[in-house]
Amino acid sequence: MHFVFHRGYSGAVTNVPHDPVRGERILAFLTGEGLLDERDIAVPRRPSLRTLLRVHDAEYLESLALPEAMPRIFGATMTDEDQENVIKGQRLMVGGTLYATRLALTRRGVAVNLGGGFHHAYRDRGEGFCIFNDVAVAIARIRDRGFSEPILIIDLDLHDGSGTRSIFALDPSVHTYSVHNQHWSDTEAVASTSIALGDGVSDEHYLGTLVKSLPDVVESVAPGLVFYVAGVDLVTGDPLGTWQVTADGLLSRDRYVMGLLRRRTRPIPVVVVLAGGYGDSAWRYSARFFSWLLAGHVIEPPANEEMTLMRYRRIWRKLDPLDLTSEPDDSSWKLTPEDLVGIIPGAPRQTRFLGYFSRHGLELVLERFGLFDQLRVRGFDNPCLDLDLDHPQGQTLRIFGDLDHDELLMELRVDRSQRAVPGMEVLVIEWLLLQNPRAAFGPYRRPLPGQIHPGLGLLKGVFGWLLVVCEMLELDGVYYVPSHYHVAAQSRRLVRFLEPEHEARFRRVRELVAKLPMAAATRLVAEGGIRDETTGAAFQWQGFPMVLPVSERLKSRILDEKEYEARVGEEMARLRLTLAER
């Protein structure tokens, strides 16, 4: 089994709810589980214009440079930079499907392109987020190179494979099989099976349809190659979905299809493309499928927070220290006298963030980790980095949403400390601000204490980045003191209180406010809405140290579950907190 991926696949598209790092997450999961070696991942090249012209009209390809081209395909206007990036990304994915097709045929196996599946692209136009029809381009090229066996396209995305069916409507050697919610276009074709099931489809109805219709198609076509368009947007909860198929139902679909194609006397070569799947959980369904293909059993992917760390670590391993520590015009990454402040008496100001990163290196990391892309998808097309390395309270990193530095999105003040946790060196967050100055509060989005603007929703991503920075710099962990209840609550999946008694207080408070929205809960705590029954006084929130452990020695101190939890339990049993009468 082979995988094809290029880091150029990653990229956000404004107003489109797709996950820009879907492929990277899947790949990080598979490599992290030891199911795949990074050295075995094939890296595609961008296909030539001549290759695209085998399928798409020249006039259409020329029109993609026009500003009105992308709104027709994506339903939203784009900046010139976004337009260039999305065309580049999809063109690379076409190259990925071409490469996967070659691998599947030459090795008569299964090849996966961690992208592609642009089945709404027609010969003369793009639709439904699809610019180029990668499957059609791959078929056209292998036909040009002499492959003459019948081809079957099994399209199980929620949405109709309308563009692909149209392209091959008069070609009896390519059968398009699609089960979807609604027909998008004329279904007439010389070799096609198009089944529209409507909305609200469940596992039983969906899987029953496949069992009744797909085997006969496979037998009648007798394909020498199959393209499996394995969309996951039919799962319950997909932002663009209308079905109620479960995760287990989706996996049953994938297992059934692969069994039908591969458990044969002469297994059929299969090219798998991702196709649709929206929101930041879509990657998990494909990851389950691929883990089953590789391991023979399903391995459950971790939570998104853990997956973010796995992905960041994978990216980090590929970065060159020279790129992180030097500026583009610098010929050496060696420390200069300016970097030795604190070592040489009277040395000038610091020039590197945390004593390591150049400005260029920081921009590279933020770009590669996808944090800048996350800002772009929120409408900030030109995020800008600003550094203040001489701030008296700690080195300060600011990110603005515009070139004029009028829209402050992030302000991070940090320092390295050997005093915060005795015997260890940690990265201390003195201050962290994440805000969206273009967003507004409303009845369902109430301000939290200290907020002037709503948040950005990037706290987990920023923490993941800082954790990997600690690993790189061999620091023991991230340390900070939460000023309010919501600050501690929002980061609970990643961090813990340094001392068990402080953890116990937080848990007891969390129990009391569990049914309240976060804004109401943190206001209740701040305004004395919780009373200590022992003293009769209002409970006062205190900022106790929290840590995200990185080194084994810090983990052993606070993650010794038996001892830590025992002390937490003792303290919780002693605490007598209750909601105050109001």
C-alpha cells in the first residue's frame, strides 16, 4: 500500500469549512502509530499544462486567472494571493492522483492520495470547491500511455460526482458509479450508475444500497483499475452534510468496498482519493479506514489536541535549524556577540526569540504549523509578525492582521525561567492575548472577563506550538498562572495544576458550574457566587500555577497518577464549596 502527499496540499480557503491540514493530520497519525514510514511517502509534482489540457478546455484554464473565477467555484471572493494558493494546491493534488495511479498500476496494489477527489469539476468549468478533475486527468493520461482496460469510478462522497460523469458521459470504457443525496446534473451517460437517496439517510439504508447495487456493477464492468472517491461528508454532524451515517457505518462501507475489489483471485488495483469531508474532525474517519488497511484492525485516532502535537512534531523534524536561527541573507547560524547577552557583560540587546529563533525562523514555523493559515481563513489575509525582545516583562511576540499593524490578533509574552519550578527550566507565559477585532459579541457569545473582542479559537494550536518549542529547546514544560476560571478551563485537555490541592479546588468549582455556559461560569466565580461552607466566606479565585509538562522529570512530578490523584481526592473531600444563594 502506498501513500502520496505534498505539504503544498495544506492551505485554508476563506469561508470554506474544510480542514486545511486534513492530509497532514492523517499522515502524522499513521506515522506516529508506526504504520507508515515517512521515507515511503511519495511526493508528487505539479502536472504540466499539457496534462491538464487532456481533460480541460484551454479557455477554462485561462479564465482561472480572472477575479470572478473563484467566486463561481467556491461561493466567495478571494484575494489574489488566496486565489493563487488554492489553484496551486489543487494542481498539486492532481499530481498526487497521477502519481497514485502510476503506483497502483505498476504494483497492482492500493495507492492513496491524501487529497484530490475533485469530482464536481467539468471539462469547461469548476463547481463545488473543485477546480480540476484529478481523476479524469489521471484516466486521460494512462489512456494516452496505452492503458486500455475498463475503468470503474466508485464515488461515495455525499454529493453527486456530476463533473466526472459529464466528462465520461460518452466513454463506454469508464463507468461512473455514484451514490449521493441529490443529483447535481443530467445523469445520462453510456456507462453510469447514479443513485440519489435524498436526505436523512442512515447506516442501514446506505449500506443496503451498496450491497444491492455495487457487486453487479463490479462484475459487469470487470475493471482493470478502480478509483475510489472515499468522501466522508455523509457522517452525522458534517457541516455540509444531510445524512446520519455513523463512524462505524462509514468504516463498514470502506471495508465492504475494499473487500469487493481486493479479495479476488486477481485483486483490482485501487486508487483512493479523499474527496469531501468538512470540519476539523473529518480526518479521523479517513484515518480509521487507513489504519485498518495497514494494520488489519482499526486504531482509534487521538483527540485533535494530541493530533495537533503529533503533526507539529512531524513538521518540526523536517525543519532545518539553519532556517530557524538565521535570516534569509545570513550565511551562518552561529551565535553572534549580540546573541550572547547575559553571558558577556555589557553585551548589547538580544536578537533572537528565546535565544534561538530569528524573526525569519519564527515566521517560517508559524507558516508551516498552519497558524497563519488559520488567521487567513478568518479573513486576515496578511498576518504580520512583530517582535519586542527587550520588553522588561519578557520577550513579546505580536501578530497583526494587517500590514499597518492596526489589528492586534495575538500578543504573547514569554520568558525562560529556572525559578518557577525548582530544579527545572520552563517556558513561562507572562501574558497571552488571542482576539478577533472584527468579530462582535452577541446573545450567544458573551464577553469573558478581560475580553474586549471575542477570541480567535486558536488556543489549542498555540499551546501545541509552544509545547513543540519546549521539546526543541529541551525545556521541561510550559508554565503559566491563569487569571480567571475560564483560562484554566479552556486549556484543561493539555495542562494541569502544578500542585494537587490547586487541582482539587478547580475540579470542585467545575462541578458546581458544570451546567453553565463558560461566560456565565467564569462571571459567577469572579463575582463571589461560590461560598466556602467552612468559613462562610465567598470563594475567591486565585491564580495557581499550571503546567504543560514536556520532559519526563516534570511529567513524573505531576503525572504520577496514583500519588497525584490520591492527594487531589484528599483535598476534594476536605473542601466544602457550594453555590451561594442569589
